[in-house]
Amino acid sequence: MQSFPLPYAVQIAQALGPSIIALAALLITAYFAWKQWSTARDRLRLDLFDKRYAYFVVFREFMISVIQHGDATNDDLRKFWQGMIGSEFVFDKEVTEYVESVRKRAELLRSKNRILENIDNGEARARMADEVSSIFLSINDDFPLLEQKFAKSMNLGSM
């Protein structure tokens, strides 16, 4: 029997076939690896957003309660402390300082309100009432800034 040589194109396909299949498998594997990485990154962003939003809600409820009552009750402070544990690890310095500033003023408001309750003297009571009012107004004036302060940290695109 006479053997005919294979056409040149078939010989090239035979020689490169395994390499082409291996390259195609590599590209498919790389694509799936990239998609898994992308999905994991998006999941991380969503998890971080969920944690930050939970802290935002606790802090917003704390501020609303202080503003509604004109005082920080023991229950408000307890909920704040329990709800904000670990928040310093997921927010930047600006948000953490803002939260701490409002918390300190709320605790000062509470202390001044307790002192005010025990003052009978008209002039001393008026001075203390002015201090309480000033602290309360500073917290009240900060409420509109709440979303602005948290917005940068809550933007999914910048995480």
C-alpha cells in the first residue's frame, strides 16, 4: 500500500492541536478564576456595606432619641455602646471622630441635665439651662450632617 503524505494544514493542526486545546483550557480557567475573584470582591463590598449600614442605623437612632428627649437616657447609651462595638474598625477616622464627638456631647448633655434637676437657685439654674441648651443645639445641628459624614464610607463604588 502506498502511503500518501497528509496535507500541510493537517500536519500543522496535528502538531498544534494539543497546544491549542491547552491554551483554550487555560483561557477558560483564567476566565472562571477572574469571575470568582470578581464575585468575592463584590461580596466583600456588600458585607462591608451591610456592617456599616447597621452601625449607621444604630447611630442615627441614638441621635434621634437624644434629640426627641432632649437627653441621653441610660437605655440610649446602652443601645449605643452595644450597637457601635467594633465600628472603629470599619469606618475611617473622620466618621469615627464624628461619632465620638456626638457621643461625648450626648453624655455631657446627660450629666448637665442631672445637675440641672438638682439646682434650685434661679441664676445658677438659668446658666446651667443655657449650657444644656447649647449642648443640645450642637447635637441637633449635627443631625443634618449625619448622612453626609457616612456617605463616603457607604458608597459601594469607593469600597
